[in-house]
Amino acid sequence: MDGDIKMNNQDFSLHESDQVTINQATKDLQGNQFDHFYAIILSGGAGTRLWPLSRELSPKQILRLFGTDSLIRQTITRLTKLVKEERIHIVTGQRLFDEIRNHLLTEFPPCRQVQYILEPAARNTAPAVALAAWQIAKQDPQAILGVFPSDHFITDDQPLLDAVRRAAIAAKDGWLVTFGLQPERPETGFGYIERGEPLSPELCLFRAARFIEKPDLEIAKGLVAAGRFFWNSGMFVFSAHTLLEEVERFLPELSEALRTLDRYSPDERVQFAQQEFERIPPVSLDYGVMEKSERVAMIPVSLQWKDVGSLPALAEFHPKDLADNVTIGHIVQEGCRDSLLYSDSRLIAAIGLENMMVIDTPDATLVCPKERAQEVSKIVARLKEEKAPESVAQRYSHRPWGFYLELEKGSSYQVKHIEVHPGKRLSEQLHRHRSEHWIILQGTAKVTIDGSEKIVQPNESLFIPANARHRLENVGKIPVHLIEVQNGEYLGEDDIVRFTDDFGR
Amino acid sequence: MDGDIKMNNQDFSLHESDQVTINQATKDLQGNQFDHFYAIILSGGAGTRLWPLSRELSPKQILRLFGTDSLIRQTITRLTKLVKEERIHIVTGQRLFDEIRNHLLTEFPPCRQVQYILEPAARNTAPAVALAAWQIAKQDPQAILGVFPSDHFITDDQPLLDAVRRAAIAAKDGWLVTFGLQPERPETGFGYIERGEPLSPELCLFRAARFIEKPDLEIAKGLVAAGRFFWNSGMFVFSAHTLLEEVERFLPELSEALRTLDRYSPDERVQFAQQEFERIPPVSLDYGVMEKSERVAMIPVSLQWKDVGSLPALAEFHPKDLADNVTIGHIVQEGCRDSLLYSDSRLIAAIGLENMMVIDTPDATLVCPKERAQEVSKIVARLKEEKAPESVAQRYSHRPWGFYLELEKGSSYQVKHIEVHPGKRLSEQLHRHRSEHWIILQGTAKVTIDGSEKIVQPNESLFIPANARHRLENVGKIPVHLIEVQNGEYLGEDDIVRFTDDFGR
């Protein structure tokens, strides 16, 4: 145990013997540090860059893009190796909250213990993190916070978790710790951090000498060549106390807003928080605090890491055919090359495409050259202006009890195909503005309407009038499939009064 | 009335005074000729070249591509200026028959009087036309037949109708009359006819010296430059008697098959016709008869005529934006040029496309460079091999009483949105293999199920068990909209037993 960790500009990986040393060090300290460790997952982003796969209400982090689990679930699973699930706080906005919660309750095992912190208004990451720090510090003034994006793809957890453990130790000493990723290429889509003087060889901790915002290609090449610049991973570890001190110093308006919230009772707070937050200028944690503070440190990490910011980047995870096409779904193609052809459900026929992408979802199709994928944001912006529903939600929604697919929607009616998993039941609920017809296609369901119970089977139908308390349960061994026809003057998903729910909603 | 019609290689339009002369001549003769005139509309083609707009069961001729009327209805409307509707015979196959009849009953005014001749097997145009000639000659041995494709686009009827009148006179004298279109460009997609010696200046009739099949570009340029070559329009006029004589001479197997049919009673005929026809080699009327016969004449016609053989050709009928794009439907685009963007219902977002076409229908999307549009047939061929439903039918079907849209289809269920026009009713019918749930969304319907009658209104539902006789009538002033959920072991459109029908089906 000599503490002499070898490092040079090109190689920040730790040697086997050092690794043992550090693991021992963090294990020794873990008892202390991790008693007060909390994970914050930032999940407020609307993920417009993967449109039409992602939508305002189906952002990138809750899509099942890689393997079976969404990126936010992968993030949670990774963090539960550090802290218990109830110490994980997801920061998101009011609109996304229900979608994220439903998503996290949907898969097995469901995440029932995670906590949610609702941003009163979307103001970028500095206010989101400061709010979380302020709230957690109330329960635990010694809190150490790890801040993680919800939409990064990381295949090897261990180097990151080790680095976070070391960062937690440094955080206790008042450092705002960032994680610098060994750059793999002169990427212009990320910010860079310059490694400064060593602070603790034992923790492999350096001062962060400088932050560089997304550079152009020439500068990026220079940064990679220089060897002392690292990609800014967007992950941080600090104590709530340190962060709030630095926010006080560099973002006084934000501190003031939080102090104002303190004056209200928790009940009043909800009411006034929005107007307080709307007054704060939006600012990122990097720009608002990290680039200004003298207390910023960096731990270099070497990770299998991807921030998938575009559909072609997503395609890199899928196998290619002999002409370098990635085809997913029902595709018939003739003479295409280097193209990405993706269909949710319908048929795509493609002839002679080169370097193109076609992304086909139940309500919208995107066709564009791969190199112009970033311009998708222009399309999304125009759709938002038009208030087009295609910018907001997918037609396919997962729920803890199964899923539904919107088949058709008119001004006063809506048709859905609903699947309920065996043994699951929907919440006991009523709707004020709509009645529902259910026609069972498959399986056996128990339906309760205003207290009276009935077993229904394929080819049977039921009518649920507006304002009737009702509940559906799959009492069989195979999925229940049904068609729901809603009639009503208002058809929003939020016209629901829940009485009891197996999923705590 | 000197009969001296001026013509040269470049100009076959008739002079005003000549026109009057000929009109007078045909009017004088019309009483005789048109007593025995019958129109044959060939409508057996499956129209794969406009896929995914056209399908096996929605061929080009029944699509509403130009203005409000389909091409087959435009053809019928044109011909009713010559003959009564009941003298118009549509030749088609068993599979398309119901779709075409439904289509012709759908629009206002419905075509209730047209006759149908069903090809026992698809064997190209010579057997189809010979069968029609054989059948019509039984009722009228002096029959003069005009043969017309169902899918040509013609904006000026009068020159054609005049030419047909003159052709009918020549047909009585034993000529097989073709119509040569003044070529507008060196088109390689059509056959050409060489104008031979003048036969009748009064009728502007020439001998057809030679038929030339689709030429390559160099030859086509030479043909156009030579001035005496005309596009083969695929329209013909001859007496049934003459045609059957020439068929006897050049296609003896076909004559033999027709004679065999004669030996059966009409009831037996249906049973044996298919096997007789399947033995005949497929052959076009041009190749099988016209190119060989000595009795072929040609009348030159100058027409606003198009045989729309591809989707880009279709786009030429629509206005273009400033970047020469044709956009139809809900399209959001950024920086596209010279492209065709068509959507039935969903959103297409397109970025940076040049000379591309995107054709989006409810169940299939085609993306391809415009110049490779002809390769769509390869896609359709592969889909047929796969027995993919996307090659067969559209999800949207017109019926004489309204329309339906298929929302979802599974192996044992199907969901449709049905609209019934005010005052219309479906046939009284039953289904052997499926039951139906109806949920009314809009309007007021009278429903009869096994003799008991009920008025149903929005948000009410009905159940029609398999084998129950049922009928739905829109008794209100606005369209009835309903969702139909079918359950059953077999869901084909042909599981229908009709009792009474307002549309004679």
C-alpha cells in the first residue's frame, strides 16, 4: 500500500495492485461516507433528438433502446450497487413525472422505492440539482450527492462506481467532484475538462483546471492531442452543503428562490414554487457553478460510455447487413446501402437509399440523410409550434399492469387496444368525462363496476358509464386483450380519479 | 362536302370544315351503327406500379387520383356519351369484381346498369376481349365493339368520341380499327403503330402498316422524327364477328376454348370455364391478333391523354412548391427539393431530400429515388411471395353505403371504423364465422337483428352473434360513425351471406 498511482497523459487506468489498494480504501471509508450518500438522477429532458422514437412524454431515457431495459432503469440498477433504492431521487418535471413513474413500475422488478423531486419549472440543471440538494439537506445536513444523467449508456459499471466511491471521500472534504472521461475521438458534441494539479494520489483526484464548452473540430483535435483534456461526463459528486454554498455565491437568485420556499409550509410550497422558479434564469450546473467555482476537482475514468444523441448513433448498437444497413422491423429493401431503416409496426419498402434513415412509428415517419439527423430538432420545434400531437406522445404506452396502443382518436372518441398481464389489475378508478365500452378479445378478466362483480371472457362486452367506479383484473394465466372505445367530451389521460392502486399511484 | 381531308406527317388534326363534314357523316350513320355498338372496358390489371397507393384489390383504375372521380368512372362517363350504360361491359377477374362493383356503386351517381364479364382466369387481353366478343355476339351477332382500357387519363373526350364513331363505320366493313396517338416525345414505355396507305379519307382511316413493341430510346427518337409512327393507344373498335374470325385464324386454342364453353349449359359453364381458360397461353390482343391480321386499320387522334404508369408521373398533376416539391397530406419538410411527399393520414417529416419520393399509407411506406420508381414492381413481387397483406388491399375501403377503415387486425379479431352515409343502409346479411360488436360514435342508426328492430345512438352498443341476420340503416341526417369489433375464427370479407341489398350486390 504505497499510494503511488502511476498515471500519464495517455493512461489513467489503474494498475491491478492500485485497484486493490483503492477498493480497500473506499471500503474502509464506505461505512462513513455511504451512510450519507444520495443519488440524484436528472430526468427532466424531453429528448427531441431521437424523434419520432422519442417524444415530449416518451423521452430517450424511458425508451427500450438497448437490450431489454431503458436507460433510466439501467442507471437505477447501477446506482443500487452503491445505495438503497430509497436513497435514489429522480428529478423531473410535472408533465413527465407520471410517465416516468409508470415506466419504472412497469418492468420487472418494478422500482417502487425511488423518490421523486418535481421541478416547479424547467430551468436547466443548476436549479434542478440545487432544489434536490436543498430538499435532501433538510433530512440529512451531511448528505453527499451523486448527480447522474438518466440517459447515458454505460456497459461497465465497476470503474464508475469505484470512481464515485472515491469522489464521495473528496466531497466530504468540500470538493465538487467531476468525472473526466478519456476522450476516444475529437468529439464536438461534448464539453471538455482540463486536468490540473494532483490533489490526492490515493483518490486519483485532480484539480479541474478549466472547463471548455463544446469545441469545433479543429480545437477538439488539439484537445485530444494535448492529452490532459477529458470529456465532461455530466456526472458529479459533492456534499449538499458545498453545493448550496457555491450556489449562494454564483447563483444568488437561485439561493434566494430556495430561501423563499423555506418560508412557506410544504402545502403552500407547491403553489408558490412554480412562480419562484419561473423567475430564475435557466442555467446549467456546468456553466452556473462548475466553471466558476475554485473547489472543482476531477477524477479521470475510463468507461464504455455513450451519450446517444442521434438516431444514427443509436444504429451503431445494432448489427449491420452486408451493405451496412441496419434494418429493424418489417423492412423490404432493394439496393440500399449504409442506411438505417426502422419500423415499429408497419411495412417500410425502400429502394436505392444511400446513407439515409427512415424511422417509421405509428403516427409519424421521418425520412432524412443520416448526416442531417441533428436537424430533427427543427422539425420538432415546428411541430411544437403547430401543437401537433406527434411531438408530444407515442401511441404506445406502457403501464405497470400492461400496455395500451391508441388505435384511433377523434374529438369525442378514442379507440385503444389494451393488454393486461396475468395476475395484474388496474387501479380502482372513475372518469368524470368519458364512458368506456370494453370488448374482450382474449383471456379472462374480473370486472367490478360500482361494487358489482363480473367475470368476462372473449367476445363479451361491458359498458362503464361516466362516474362509475370500476376496476379490471386479469384473473387468468394468459394476457387479457381488450378493445376500449371511449366516448366523451374530454378524453385526456388525466381524467382519472384513483381510489386504490396496486402500484401506489 | 368534298371529302378532301388535309393531312401531313405533322398535322392530323382536322380542319373545322372537315370536322363538320365528318360529324354529319357519323350522325347520318349513327342510327345504324350505334344500335349495335357495345363498349368493353378492360379492368383486369392489378396495378402494381403505383404501390403502395394501388394494391391487388385497389388497382389504379379505382383510385381517386385525379380530381374526384376514379379513372374507371371517368371512362364510363365518357362512354355514356356514345352508348347507354347497360351497353358497357366491364371485363375483370373474380377477385377484383366485388371491389370494382362496390366502387362503381359508391360514388354519385352510382353506375348500376353496367354489365360485368368475368374472366375465368387471367390470360391477358386477347382471351378477355375474345370472351366478351363471344358473349355479346350471342345476344347481338351484328355487335360492334369498342375496347377501352380502364386506367387512362383523358381530359378531352370529343376527339376520341368522334374517332370512335368513324371507327364504328369502318368496323362494319370488317376492319379492326386501332387509334394512333400523335407522339409527344420519344416515349419508350408505349408501343408504336406505323401509318400505312389511306383507306378512307372521309373517315380519316389508314391501313396500320406495322406494330412496333416498346422501343429503346434511340429507336423511339427515330420513330418520332419519321412522323408516320403513332403511339398505340390500346383502344380498338371492331365487329365481334371480325374479331372472332381473326382469333380463329391466329389463336386457334382460344377459339377452341370458347367453342368448348358453348357445349356447356350456362350453369355448367362457370364450373368448366376456369379449367378451359387456364389451358390457353396468355397473350395480348396486340401481339396475338393485331400484329398478325391483314385487316387492321388506324385512325390518328390528337388527345390530351396520359397512361400514368408511375408515382412520379402521378405527381405531375399536382401543383409544386417553390423548390419543386409536390406535398400531399400532413407533411413537415426542411430543405427538400424535387421530391414527392404523400401521406394518407399520418405525419411525414422529411429533411434534405432531393429527387426522392415518400409514399405513406396506413400500412406501408415507400421511400425511393424518383428515377427508380419502376422498381416498385420488384417490391410488390417480393411481398406477393411472402403473401404479405400489404400487397393485396388498402386498409381503407369504399362501399356504396359509405366506407370502412381497418384499425387493427389480429388472427382472431379485427377492429374497423365504419361510416354510413345519411339515408343509406347496408345489405341484410349474416356471417358464418364471426360475431360483431358495434359501438356508435355519431349519428342515429336503425339496426335489425333477426327481425327485431332497434334505434341506436352515440355511446350505445350492440352485439351481433354469428349467424344472426342483421342490417344497419342510417335513418338520420348526418353520417353514422361506429366502431366494429369482429371476433371469429375466419375474418375474410367474403364471409357474408346477403339477403337483400339496395345496391344489387
